[in-house]
Amino acid sequence: MVYSIAKNLIRHVTLRQMQIFEAVVRLGSYTRAAEELHLTQPTVSMQVKKLTETIGYPLLEKVGNHLHTTAVGDEVYNTSQTMLGNIMSLGESTAALEGVIKGPLRIAVITTAKYFMPYLLGAFINQHPQVTPILKVTNRLRVLERLKSNEDDLLIMGQVPEELPVVAHPFVDNELVVVAHVDHPLTKCRDISLQQLQKERFLVRETGSGTRLAIDRLFAEQDLQVHPYMELGSSEAIKQGVMAGLGISVLSRHNLRLELAHHHIAVLDVKGFPLFYRWYAVHLKNRKLSLTARSFLDFLLKQGKEMLQHVPGASKDKSESMPVS
């Protein structure tokens, strides 16, 4: 009985159907799956329907506006991920046997890292033009979801998740500084205390972001608390708010290269700052990295820091970014 069922599945289930179903479940949408796979939505729906008919049990159910897998759907999704992962590994192994660094390189980064990762990817591609980079920029919550589902070769983040079995490779400093409008009164002060900062209007990222976690932790160590004046969804929005005089904030120096170089924003002299963290290249412990991914990781570890010194607007001397009293 089991053999006949398996034989029927082998005969009628296609790899393309499994790929489409995996995308629908992972993305939670027929439309988004169609966009990712460059198909029409009716085609995606039809293939999922055919797969469901072949399996003989419902695979998906809609609750409100959200798609959910059934118990059988979970099994099919897990199987599809395994199959697609094995196919991908086969292709990567074939490329590795050729000794050529080529093929897709899937990188996901938190939004804060988008200001420097394109430069590093560009430098790597110049060395290995047959590599096809696939860069996904999103928030920390979504990056963690992608990490759990093993969607990418490497993920770039500043706060390594403790709840997941990962390998984290530090490759460059992440320096957090307090910034304000160039005409802010505090630009003329030195050794500003956290108590003084607490009285200012703070522009912050959403709860759960790496920068927000770092700020909250520092203030909590002194029994203080940040009272957000505005909560914004990106570092770019915060920069614009600071330059508009809406308040002060804490941002990564990597995100401020051009603004500091052109004196559009000022770094405040605050006790306890800058905060030094690291940027990490992260992957699940059980993930086998392709030759291309291993080569990019090696590039980050050996050349990343030096490469970032040559990014437009980078300052070799940190004092250059300090406001003039």
C-alpha cells in the first residue's frame, strides 16, 4: 500500500510543483510566490491545486486573510525544502568540482547594514564576475524568520540570536554614536551624561531592532529608560528626522558617512559612547556552505574591514566627524 502511494507520487508530482508550493508557504501568498518565481498567479494556483489532488489531502487552508498549512501540508512543505536544498547542493557541488566561484550568492541583511553591504558585494563580484548576488534587505524580525527557514547562504546582523543554533563570524566593527542636528545645543557640550540625554527627544527604531536593544540595555544598566519621542521604521527615516531637528538618536557610524562628510549631522560627545559592537556573518550550524558562500565569507573576514575604509564618505580619523565648537 505504502509502495503504491509512493510510486504514484513519484510518477505525478513534479519538482516544479514542489518549488511553487514551497514558495507559497514560505511567502504566505500566491501573489508573492508568483512574483518571486516569475509566474502568473493563476499558474501558481493551478499547480498547487494539481499537487493537492495528487497528494489526496488538503494542503492549505485560509483563515481570514492568512494561508496556513494543514498537517499534511507541513509534511509536504518540509519535504519540498529538503528536495530543493538537495538540488541546490548538487548544483553547488558540481560548480565546486570545476573549481570556479560562480552561481547564486544569497545574502540577507538587516536594514542598518544596507549602507555598506552593497560595497562589499560589489568588490567581491569584481573579483568573481560569474557570481550572481541576491541581496535581501529587511528588518531583524524577518531576518530571523529567514534564518530559521534556512533561506539564505549568509545573514548579516549586529545582534546574534541566542535562541538559534548558529555560527556567527564577526568581520567588522559596528560603532554606535549619538547624533543630533548640527545646531543642537548639545553639540557644544562635552562628556554629556545619560541623565542629560534622557531629557532630550529621542527618535528610535522599532522595538526588537538591534540598535534599539543596545540603547535600552545601556540605559537600563544605569536604572534609566529611554522615552521615545518618535518611533520610526528605518535608519534613513531617523536620519532625516535628526537633520530636520525633530530630536536626537543613536545610529551606526557606517550609516552616516555622507552626512558626516558634508556636515549635515553632528556626533555628540556622550559618556559611554561610542558603543562598539560587531557585524556578524551568520548561518545555521547545520548549513553546508557552497564554494561561493565560503569564498564570500572568507572575503568578509580578510578584506571586509579594509574595503569599508574606502567607501565614499568614510572618515579615516574619527575626530573629523566631531562638531566644531
